[in-house]
Amino acid sequence: MKPGGPTLGTYREVKAEILARIRNRDWKPGEIIPGEVQLARQYGCARTTVNRALRELAEAGFVERKRRVGTCVLGGNAQEARFAIPPIRRDIERTGAAYRYELLRRSAGRPPRAIAILLKLGDGGLALQAKARHWAGPAIHQVEDCWINLETVPAAAAQAFGQGGANEWLLGLTAVTRVRHVCHAMSTNAQEAGELGLSPGAAVFVLERQTWIDGQVVAWVRLMHPAASYRLSAETAWEA
């Protein structure tokens, strides 16, 4: 392990660290990054962990893996949007509450017409839906309904999302170039109330997020929270 460097145990952590170094221009477009053995030594993890992280970054278009050459950073836009949107897990743990994730539904196929329009899917286009609950101690903090465009992010099809939310996976994987947020309050119907553990008609806060990469829609996510227990904090920055 590199003296003073981080010790990373999971491929998600390794992937996030490598992506951060690419975005910070520690490794510039066209540059060959250190090999798997060297990165495994730096991060104090297994080589297979690094291999999986690099494989997913390659599938998402951040790097290109060339046999006998190494892993090359791919070029991007001259301006890249960075969205400081922390995963809900981190928000909950910062309050001192115990975090728990619960997958309610995962399915892939042709989405409803309204979702297909949001994802800019053509006829026969496929999407993956992952719906989950995030708990803060004994209380339901958020219901996440995430629809992913499988034409833009085909790697999502291989994700079970049994241990972590689709929205968190997307935030760690994709360098989005455009984000649209819609925030509003509403009253719940019977199904929504049941998913949130509330009475029908209870007030909730809803955040809808649509993301793009270079003109292609990545996902549409609907995040629903009990109105009395949610605080929104987000930051957006652009760097040339």
C-alpha cells in the first residue's frame, strides 16, 4: 500500500477513487494509468477488486483497456459538470441513525409510456426499474424509484441492486453532463402511503432527477420522503 494512501476494501470504493482522480485531472485524457497490481498495492486491496472497478469504468466510457498497453483515460468534454450529491446512505449515517436498505422491486423491460418519454427511448427501448426503501433507524426515510436507460447504461442490467440503491450506483458510476431537478410537495395515495409507512393523504416531499451524458438520458429517479423529516442539500459546480 502507498504510504499515507487510502485502504479501500470494495470495488465500489476503488472505482470511486479512480473516477475522482480522473475528474480531478490527476490522470488526463490519453494518459495510461497505473496497472492493476500497482493500484491494488496503493489501495491495499485485491487485484480482482481493481479489475472489477476498471471493467465498470470501461463499460461507462471513462477508460479504455488495451491489451499489452494498459488502461487509458478517455477524453471528455472541455467542461465537465460535477454534482456534489451525497448518497442517501451518507446523509442518514451523518445523523447518527442506523442505515438500512430494502429492495422492493427490480425489473427490466419496456417501461410505461410516460417513463419512456422521460428516458427518450425509442420504440422497443428497454429500461430497468429498481425501487427501494432507505431506512433511518426504525423510520422510513426515503422511497427511491429509479428508472435506468439500458441503451445508455447497459452495465445496469447486470446489477442486482440487492445490497445498494440504483441511484447511489449511478452517482458513483456516471459522469453526467446535465441534470434536471424538479422538487414539489404532494399528498400520498394509498400505495405511496403504504410504501412510506404513512396514512393516505399524508404530505410528502418529492425530488425528481433526470440525468444525461452528452445528450443521452441516463436515468429518471423519483425520491419520495415524509415531509417532516427531510432536508435537501445539493451543490453544483463546473470546472474548465
